[in-house]
Amino acid sequence: MVYGALGRRGVYDIQDAMKQLGAGLGDGARLEMVKRLLDGLPQSHWLRRNPFIGDHFQGGDAGLYDLLLHSRDRAYTVPTLLDFIAAGGGRPVALISPAQYDPQHYLKDSDLAERAAALPEPERWALAERLSGALTKHIAYIVAGTRPDDPVARLDADWRSMVPVLRDMDPRAISAGIRGGGILKADLAPGQPYRAALPDFAPEIVARITGKASLGEIFEDFSAGPGSGLGAEAFLELFVPLSRAFGDINRLLFHGFLR
């Protein structure tokens, strides 16, 4: 995880101002100085206008110091983050949450969305950051750049052994709050809604994602109940869009394989 430069607009202007004004002072004196600086900061300043930064109001002196006086704070845009990863010999597998780095969620115009979709993936990530403006940090899954395989869990021939997990979610509560063929609603950030279509039988499938049952076991239990008559291929046609809807906001993961 690294800080995101665009989502933290205003923070680094104040950090630089304090380097000018507080040069040679101790930590305590600089902390008192930055409080006085904030008291007189005009409402037009990016730090006051940025709704995604709250540390200096909620974290007390420690939060204020960490936000505005930390000497080793460095922020990244997507391009500089990718350069940083490559310099260390790695490559990104995914940025989390994936939906935040998909320009389609910020573009209502169909022509613009089509142009964005045609960009290479790293450029789509960078474009999404520019369109969002709310990414205060970047979280990346990284592997060695020389690793030849694809380490992302995919629903391939071994799909029955995969174990889906709803991260920090109660499957029964989620099941009760959605409907088959409906829309999954969430927020990528304040004022940035996320909407994803859900397949038929979404509640019945979600209720069976216990974090311990394999996908094969979920299929067997589902096909013996509400999914009676549906084969494995039809089940996957339901599960794939369901996993994408929750997975794109980092709520559905696969914790491994049962061998």
C-alpha cells in the first residue's frame, strides 16, 4: 500500500509550507505551528475542500503529525507506482479494489467509455485515478516480474475445488438484502456509486458461500434445492457475474484449492 497523490490533494502543499515555515524547530513546536496554520487556512485551499482527508480532524495530534509533518511521506500516482514496482523487479497482478481502477464506473458517455475500454490496462488504471479524484491510497498485489504463470484465481477446469469467501460479510445478511436479477449497490467513494447486475438465484448462491464450502459443494447443494435441473455449465453462468459483481469491490475472494 502507498498513498495516492491525487486523492490527497492539499496535503503536500501544507507539508511543503511547513518545511519552509518550521525549519529548525522541534516536533512539538512544529505541531503547534501547523495547528495555527490550519486555523487561518482559507476555505479555498485544497486541504479544506478535500472530503477524503480527515486525519487532521479525527486522529488527534498523532494523526495531524502523521498527515502534515511526516518527513518520509511520499505519494504516488498510478504511473509512478507502476514505475516503482517495475524498478523493484515486480509486476502488478491487480490493483484493489478493481472497480476503483475501471474508468467505466466514472464515464456516463458511451463514446468516452468505449475509448477508455480500448486503452491498455495500465492506462485504464491511470485514467480511472484521474477521473475519480478520491483514491487516497493504492493497494497492489505484486509478484516477481519473472514469474511466468498467471497467479490470479480463475474459474477454469478445477473450479469445483475453489473456495469462495465473502470478505467481512455475513452471507445470510447479504442474501437477505439482494434479489435475483437485481442490482448490487455500493459506493466506491462518497458520491461515487457502484452498480453491478446480479444474476438469477443470486440470494440462494450467496447464502451458500460460507468461506469453507468449495464451489463444487455449493453447486451440489444448490442443484439439490433451488437450482434443481440446472447443470454445472448453467451454474457457472450464474456464478461468474455474481463473483465479478462482488469481486470488483474486493468482497469476494478465493482462499485456495482443496486437494
